[in-house]
Amino acid sequence: MEGAISFWDQITAPLYLGALVILSLYFKKLAERSFEHYFLGGRIITSAILTGTFLATLASAATVVGIPGRAYTTGIAVVIFNMTMMNVIRTGMIWWAPVARRIFPSDLFTMPDIALHFYERAAQIVSALLVIIQQIARIGAQVLGIGFLINFMFGIDIIPASIIGVAVSVAYVFLAGYWTVAITDVIQSLVIAYMAALAFIIGFWQIGGWQGILDAHAAAGQPLHIIWHSGLHWTEIARMAIISVGLYASAYQIQRWMSARSPGQTQFSQQLHLFIHQLWMTCTGTIGLMAVYFVGTDIHGDTAIYETVATLLPPGLFGIWATAVLAAAMSTYDSSLLIAAAAVGRDLYQRWLRPAASDKSMIIVTRVAMILFAVLSWFMSTQFDAIWDIWIWASGFMVPAVVVPFFLGLLWPWKRSRHAGWVCMSIGVFGYLA
């Protein structure tokens, strides 16, 4: 596969990473106007930017790399499930997002803010800690994705490759926060979508359609069952459903809902990005199935889509696509890093230690926390073998711990106990880990 990577493919990544840092310097002053600008873009971003940042953050390394990797190693069940049940579950957010945006007071920024609004301080602290843990794990998944891609394109070992990606990601979100994240997301989501569709069309034509995929797997001794595959346990299907439910109270989803100008803008962007994401996941999942034909059966699942797309796209175009994938992983990385660090700067520091803290001091504390969490996330990435494994672990415990009290807090019409939040979250975490 080394021969498939041209000079023009390789040069696109460094140029893009440099452009990210320059862009963050451009938006630095705007981001530093207030903590609201740094964390929510001042609530003045357009619908196009909001849709792009929804899409690029949801299309993380777990989606673009992890799902094709699981399709390559375990079969069609992953693709079918992501095309049907996961998107059916997510469709409810078209209704849910504007309702939540309308109900939440405008001074709420984060998930722990909402926990405090519904319950009391203990729930806010527990929520902040859970957000930090989950986001560090999510960041770890992106670190693996960044490392695999840089390793594939440049031959650098995965550990130093991931450190390079982490350093650039921290640099640009450190400087301009949500502004850099949102602006770059638009470009990334468009490039990945178009290039994934192009690779899907070329590959589907070359392999001979769906029958060619079936024949390739049969020839490799991996016959594709229409619904099931022996390599995918039912518990993973259940966990994927949990991940979809978890999006209803995901910290990064809430961040984007609260950054919108209005509930109507939230609903429009939510609807559009879910439609594009459905097409996107169908293309990438099917590419994972086609990888058995194009690259064989003896590679790591997390490199399957890279090697397959490098085979299908002409030199130069692969570099653009790979850079966009790298950027998407970095986009989810920086979003999660910003959310985790903000839980320290706003939800712990400002809420508990210095209630009168200025926006400037909150931004400073948030930036210091970013550096710490970047190191912890890199360590987390070394504890798992595959991107999807980290993603499953990180997402699973957040549903019983956060989604249940979140829904009950929003929809429960009767009196709530002030202790209900932290008790429910704690039971949920211990129940999942047990």
C-alpha cells in the first residue's frame, strides 16, 4: 500500500494542520471576548456552520474509521444496525433538540449547568466528573484514529504519530476554542462526505455491486449473513443502541444546541445533519465490507478504510480525503477536549472555588485543564487496541449515569428530590461498571 501514497497525498496533511493553527490565531481575539464566545461561539454562528459542526463532530474517528473497521472484522450486522436502528433512534433528536433548547435558560452552557438547574450542587459535581471521564475516553479514541492515519500516510510509529496530532489539536482549540472548531468543521464535513461517496461509487462499481461483496466474503471464508455474523456479540449491538440514546444527553450535542441562535435553527441543523450522516455511514460501512476484496483479510480493522480508499481514489484525492478524516478526528478531539476542560473552568472552578471569577480567569483555567486532559487522553488511548472499543466503553456508562436523570429532570412534571440527580447518576455508573 505504500506505493498508493503519493507526494501530493502526503503534503496535504501538513499544509492543513498549519492552516488550522493560522485560523485559530485569526479567531483568537473574538474567542477571548467572553467565556460564552470561547465555549459557544457567542451564539451567533450561522445555520450552515452549526450543521457542519454537528456533522463533523458526529463523524469522528469512531464513525469514519471504527465502524468500517468493525464491518471489516465482524460483518454486515454493524452496517445494517447503523443504517436502521441507530438512525431511527437518532431521528427523535429532530424533535428533542429544539424542545431542550427552548426549555433551558440562556445562561446554561454545559451538562453540569443543567444538572445544577434540575437538582443541586452534588448532582452538578458528579455530572462534571462524569463528563470529564467520558470526554477523556472519547478523546482517546480520536488519538488512536489520528495515530493510525499518520502512521499509514508517513510510516511514523503510532505513538509519536498520535503525539503530533494531539499537539496540533491542543494548539488550535487552546487559542480560539469553539470558533476554530465550528469553522473548520464545515470544510471537513463537506470533504469527507464527497470523497467517501466517490470512493463508495468507484468501489461498488469495481467489485460488481452487492453480489461482488457477497462473493468476496465467501471466497475469503467469511460468508456474510444478512442479519448476523459470529464475530459480533449481541452485547455490542445493545451497546450501539445505548450510544444512540446517549446522544440525547451528549455533552457535545448540548453544547451545539446552546450555541444556536434559536430553537428553530437547532431543529433545522439537527435534521439536515442527520440526513447527511445517514448517507455517510452507509458509504463508509459498505467500504469496510468491500475492504476484504481490495486489501485482503490480514490487516488491522482500523486501517481497513484507509487502505481501501487509497486503492480506490486517484493520487492527490486520497490525500485530501485522508486529511479531512484526520481533521474530523481532530474536530471530535478538540470538541471533547473543550467540553472536558470547560467542566473544570466553569463547573468546578467558577461554581465552587471562585464564584466571582472573571471570564478571563475561567478561560485560563480551561486552557490549563486542556493540557492535562490531552496527556490523560493519550494514556487512555494506549489501554485499548481499537477505536471502537474505547468509544463503546466511554459511551456506555453515560446513558444510565446521565441520560436517565437528564430526561427525568426535563420531563418530570412533579416535585423532584434535590438528591435524586447524584443518587441516580452514581447508581447508573456502578451498575454499568459492575
